[in-house]
Amino acid sequence: MVASGTFGYAREMAGLVTLSRLGGIIPKTITREPRPGNAPWRTVETTGGMLNSIGLDNDGIDAFIEHHIPYLCSVGTAIVVSVAGRTHDEFVGMCRQLDAVDGIAAIELNISCPNVSGGVDFGTDPAMCERLVSDSRAACRLPIIAKLTPNVTSIADVARGAAAGGADAISLINTCQGMAVDWRRRKPLLGNVLGGLSGPAIKPIALRCVYQVAQAVSTPLIGIGGIATLDDVMEFLVTGASAVQLGTANFYDPTVSMRVLDELPDALRQLGASTVAEVVGTLVAKPVSKH
Ligand SMILES: Cc1cc2nc3c(=O)[nH]c(=O)nc-3n(C[C@H](O)[C@H](O)[C@H](O)COP(=O)(O)O)c2cc1C
């Protein structure tokens, strides 16, 4: 799959990628009301990655349903709609509204955006996470995926909350909070000062999160974070992810998802497997004692 915020609303990538080959597309997160996002700069290149503080710039759920859903649902792959609310009720209300829309495969709850105030509480407090997932689950028939932030002391605890709330899957991770500075001007580079780090630089953090969460819950996991090659994909699968999303790599290597798909069968064969399911969570490692 391709990760939210890194693939636009898919139209932008249609000339480069055979969209129907993807396992799924997660368009940019939508909110109840339109949001202008944060002041520039909104992105900065860093060593092995990038920082962003977009601030959930989007036209709101009504415009999304009217203008983007018809196209997205025509491309021939699963469409996972990413939503973010300022409040519990806003999240649940958006799930209810999307339940009435044809053609959506699942909802991803973005309870992990570091660039909006309030948005991350649901992803840092296990009890709030559980209640949000549970009420979202009850509000619609679609599978509910909880997308977690790594910016917590114990991601396993938050994952337990999501699992207890009935999450059908857990995506991890969103970006790692970071900062970039221009020392000559004595200024932060991002308009929002802080932003989210993504790209190859965060892959070890994401793998660690998948490893810890795979031991904490039996919910299927979707690995995200710095995936840019088939080797990266395989690392996430054996560590415990049942699926993966490619994010930042789409910006600097737009056809990466196609290449990964081409290469996947051979890598599976190297492990004596013919399906992804056969390799998921087959890592041989001693369990972590504390997470
Ligand atoms: C420019 C940019 C915008 C993003 N916007 C969103 C978003 O709207 N919703 C979301 O859930 N994640 C968003 N993300 C996070 C990605 O979906 C992904 O979780 C994260 O970047 C880690 O994966 P990667 O290292 O492969 O990019 C954004 C990431 C970037 C770089």
C-alpha cells in the first residue's frame, strides 16, 4: 500500500504507477472541516529522510467524498480512507459518514499526527485510544485501522488499547517528532518549528515498534517507516507486519511501489514461501523482556 500524505489523492501518481497493482491507497488524511495547514516552510530535507509539518492541509470530508472518492474508487484497488478528528465525537462522526459511502475498503484512524494540536492524545493515552477505536468500530461496518505514533514511551501499551477497542489492524508508525535549525539565522527551518521525521532514517525505529507490538497483540500489523526497497519490505514482514505502506520513498522514487511488487515473488521464494502470509512474523529472536 502507499501511505497517507505521500501519494496525494492518487491522480497525481496515475501517470507513473499502475494504480490497480497496489494493494491499497491511503489518500491524505481528511478532517471534518477544511484546514489550511501550517505556515511554510512545511518540508525540509534531512539526512536519510525529511521533516514535514503540513498540518493536515485538506478540503474537508464533504469535498473529499464529492471530488475524490469517485476517482479513487475507479482505480481498481482498495481505498483506505484516513481520518483525523479534533475530538472523539468528530472521529466517530466521520466514521459514521463514511459508512454510507460506497467503495471504501477500510478506515485508518490517524491518531498519530504530530503536527496538529490535540490530534495525538488519542495515540498516546491507551484508554483514550481504546474508547476511540471502540466507538469508531461501532459507528460503521468498515474495518477500522488504528495508526499509531512512535512518539510515546510504550507503543505496545497504546497498541493494547487499540486491540482492546476492537481495531481490525494497526498501522505503525507515523512520523517521529523532530526539528531542523538554520544556525546562521538562529531560526528553525519549519514554520511550525517542530515536524515529523520520515524516510529511511526512521526504519530502525519502525522495525522496533513492529517487533514490540507484534509481541503485545494478535491484531494484524501494517508496517510503515522508511520502506524504500524490497529488502525493507521483507524485514517488516518477517518482524511481524502482515502488510506494509510505502511513504516518503514515493516522493524521490515514484515508481518504487511497482519495483517492490515485481521483486516480491523472488524474495518470498528465497525463504521457501509462495505467499506473504507464510513469512509474516517468522523472525527468530529472543522476546524483549520489557516494552
Ligand atoms: C509530507 C508527508 C505528509 C504526511 N501526511 C500524513 C497524513 O496526512 N496522514 C497520516 O496518517 N500520515 C501522514 N504522513 C506519515 C506517513 O503516512 C508515514 O506514516 C510516515 O511518513 C512514515 O513512513 P515513511 O518513512 O515511509 O514516509 C505524512 C508523511 C509525509 C512525509
